Amino acid sequence: MNFSDNFLGGRVRRWRRGFLVLGSLLALAVAVCPSASAADYGYIDLTNPYLRKIPLAIPDFKSVSGDPATVELAREGARLASQTLDFTGYFSIINPGAFLVDPKTMGVTETDVDFKAWTGIGSELLITGLASLSGGVVDLELRLFDTVKQERLLGKRYTARQADLPRLIRRFCSEVLMLLTGNPGPFESQIVFVSGGNGQKEIYTCDFDGGNPQAFTRHGNISLAPSWSTDGLWISYTSYQRGRPDLYIRHRLENRGAVVAEKGINLNGQWVPGRFELAATLSFSGDEEIYLLSGGGKIIKRLTQQPDIDVSPTFSPDGGRMAFVSKRSGSPQIYVMDMGSGHTERLTFEGPYNTQPSWSPKGGRIAYTAMEKNRIDIRMIEIETRRIVQLTQGSGDNESPSWSPDGSLIAFSSTREGPSRIYVMTSFGTDQRRLLSLPGAQSQPDWSPNGIQ
């Protein structure tokens, strides 16, 4: 798979020109003009919990030739763009039935777009596309407009194999979000999770939006607690494949890895950001303690020293601090350790049972699972202020939060529809929706970094 992309419009100051190369380069696209930075517009404030969705119109892209194959490709490209950007929760996608212009004859560049026809239906942003197809290679020009200011914000031209259209659209949507929010979105990421039934649980992966679910393990037993390495090349998990809870570390694409099979429990944890190391809970010394391991499964050092259960490590984005769960105060609560000094302090005090911390990739917040009055829900705590935000409430049991790589979304499992399923919501708890549904139950999601191919 491969495609090249280039900028077509606006006034860029901070964006980089270049090519995205996946395999061999198919075609050279010419950079034209840069685009404005997010700071120039400030459309989407990711710190605002009462974010207003921006009305966005995405008409069917135009076909250069008009042949049926290209027309269908252009229509599919627009559908994918609408679906991908709608997933973020930032946009209100306008129903095509409201359009005042015919996508087949409308203009697609800034010189011939009828901006009044789009503002007349409430659209504040517009995406247009122009597609051609020859010999299985698609050439696609995409533009983002501010219809109110009547100006182009972003332009890109991509050349790729026809089969790579979804990846091409995701790359453009990442550029759109980078412009509007300063973050690229989660469109080039995957989620690993547990799925199964009939007494068996296997590790699966899927695309950021729940598409393309694939079995990663076929142990025919119970596998649990998967997590991604921070380079996206490795997945670790605990499995009872050999009749005991061993820790497996496997390369995502190649048939290689390691197994940690110390006496007792070998419970998977989380990887250290930017390093080929992970923290895991082992019990060979008697009680369950957190250890730092190499990516090859070798024990580097013991991280916790209390005679109580310590589990569920998660790291700050710089790897300088580790949050974890301990019963040292009598009930499971979340603690934070400074990795340099070892100094540890308790983070959660509200509620009798707080577990499964997940540190935001943006640093300042931790999502976690809280059980109180026989209800299991997801909360978020601001580390500096200790302010707690309730993210789920009154909809089954909700647990195992995991942040998207850009910190805008949280995946979690919920029983709100019966069996446990994987759901996603914004970082403020809005737009909660099911991600996918497979036979059996799905649980314990972990979101990968961006750049998964």
C-alpha cells in the first residue's frame, strides 16, 4: 500500500510538506500553497466540556471522467469522510437531502464554490473532492472550506492504489483535525481487546472505529489484559494457554516474542512511553507487586515494596510517573509514584473501590473505574486539582477505560445492552456509542498509538 499527499491551499506556517510513503511511491504530487494553522481559527477547543458541534457538509466528490467506477469511488470517498469525521463527536454532519446544489455539477475549488448555498443550510465548514481513476490508481483532490469566511483552509492531493482509499481518507481527516484542533485524531490507530464465549477468551484487534476486527491469538483458552507497546509493534497480554497465568509479549506482525512464566501470577500491565519496557504484576515473591520488565521479558527491578496487592500500572506521557492500584489503605485505591525518587502518594479518596487507571496521553488527567453502591462506572480525575468528573452513570457496568492516542476519546467496556461490549465516548463523557459487536462478550480495550498500518 502506498500513496503520496501534498498541500493545495491556504496560508500554512507550521505544517510540513512532504510525502507519506507506504511501500513504494506510486506518484509524485505537487505542493501548491500552504494552509492556515489551528491557532488562526480556534474552531474546536478540546478543553471545553460543552463543545458545540460544527455543522459540516460533505457532498459526494466529483468524478473527473464520469465513468461509473470513478463515480462510485468518489461517492464512497465522501461517505468515508463523513463517517470518519462524525466519529470524533466534533461535527454535525449535514444531511445531503438539505443540499441546495447538485454535487454532480457544483464547484469544488474556492473560485467556483457557491458559499451562500452552503451557509444557507447552516453549514460552517465544507469538504469537496475531485476524483479520477486509471489503471487501479486513484488521484484525489480534497479541500476544506470555511463557508462563513468564504475561504479555503486546507487542500491536499493524494495518489494511491484504489484499495487504499479508506487509508487515504483517514489521512486527510487527520489533517483536518490537526488544523482545527492541533491534534491529528485517532484515525491511524487500532484497539486491542478481549473477546470470546464458551469459556474461551482471545485477544482481538480492530480499527479505531471498530472496523476490521481480527483475532490476534488462537490459544483456545483464556487470554486477558492486552496492551500496546508505545511504538505499536508489540502486544503483551496474560494467557492461561499453558494452564497458568503467564505473560506473553508478541510482535504484532512477526512470529516472535517472549513469555514471562515466573511462579504464581504474571499479570500484564502497561508499557513505558518511549521505551522497550513494561510494568507488570508478578507474585513470585509472595504477594502481588509491580515489576519493571524489558521488552524481552527480563525483570529489571521491583517498583512497589508494600506487603499489599499492587496492580494495574499506567504511566504519564513522559514516563516520569506511574499510577497504580493498591490495597495498602485497606481498599483498592489509585496511587501515583515518582519513577525517579520512588515517592508515592494516594490519588483517590472518594469512593471505596477505585481501579483500572488510564493516564491521558495529554498528561493532566487519569480515567479510572469506580465501584460504589454496587454500581461500576468510569470517572476521571484531574491530577493537580483532584477534581473528579463522572463520565458514565446509570447504564450498566462500565469499566476498563483507555484513551485514544490524541486524548480526545475514551474506549471502555459496558454491559448497558446486555453482554459486555466495547464503547467509545469523548473525554468529557459525551457521545457514548457502541464500537462493535462480536459473538460472546468484549472487554478490556487498550488503544494503540497512531501510525498503526
